[in-house]
Amino acid sequence: MTSSTHQLGTGPTVLLWHGRGPRESTALLPLAEEVAFRGRRAVVPDWDATADDGGRAALLTSLREARETSDEPDALTLVGWSLGGIAAASLCVNQRRLGIGFGRVVCVAAAPFPRTDPISGRALGPAPARVERDTTVAFVTGLRDDLTPIDEVHATHRQWNDAGWPTTLHELDADHFSIVSDHAATIAEVVVG
């Protein structure tokens, strides 16, 4: 793993991607600690959405490294907060084409459609039919989030559900930023399933 990656705990791998701000992995450390406490290996890399490629190389490098060091690469859990959640959703819907798999994808404070994905640089939209993988997709939203409005998260959740994905929706009394710190234990429960 790169030097700008935090790792905590042991067990099945959970890769956590922060949002738009460069080098904000520390914002996810409370969540990573809760995930590690529940018997998982939490991997939290830094990436920079302002990079020339929108952060694509750093995101894909962290995914490759997490898969290479995981006992079950196709059972990996991918958690993304805000723009990191949009990137996670992109990889989820494209996993078959990319030849990878996920056990679970968790989008925190993220409504992926029709947002621009940092992996492809294009807008995602609408959820395609479920791929032939057993990936569960969880949406976690804050009731007071003014950056990712709850109605957009509800619409995204419905789209994924209507497309045949096994989904869950969790609403927390939080805003866009407090959701990953003040509700880390609750989100960790969603992450470990």
C-alpha cells in the first residue's frame, strides 16, 4: 500500500474512499476504526479529485492494492463517502465488464445518478440491470444533508432496487459531514452487514 494509505485491523477487507477534498482520508478514520473493531481490515487511501485525471489513477491503484492483499478479492467491501460513493457506484455497475466483484458496496451521502463519476469522467445514470454478482448495495443518507439531498438518495435507491439490485436504505440524523464521524458506529454495522 502507498504511504498515504491508513490500514487498521485484520480480517476481510473493506476499502473506504473519502470525498472530493484532496487527502481527506483522516475524515474516514472514525469509521475505519469502527469497521476494524468489528473484525475487518479497513483500508483508507488518499486520492485527489482535483488531479488532472480527476483522481482516477489513485482510486484504481487503491482498488488494485486492496484486491491484491485480500484473501477474497471478489468479496471486497467498497465504501464511498460523497464523491467517493459515486466512484464506488460506478465500479459496482461496471464490475462484470472490469472482471472484478464486490461483496458489498456502501454509498454514504452519495446519489450517483446523474452525477459525474471520477473513474470515467462521465455522468452515471440510470442504474443498469443487476450484474451476475451477489453484490449488496447500501445507501446511507443524512436527513440534514444539504449537499446530497435526501430525495435524490431516495430516487437513486429506487432506481437500483427497480433494476434488480439487492439494496438497503439507511437514514441518519446527520448532515453531509457529520455522518461519517458522528455516526461511524451505525455505518460500520451497515458495512459489515
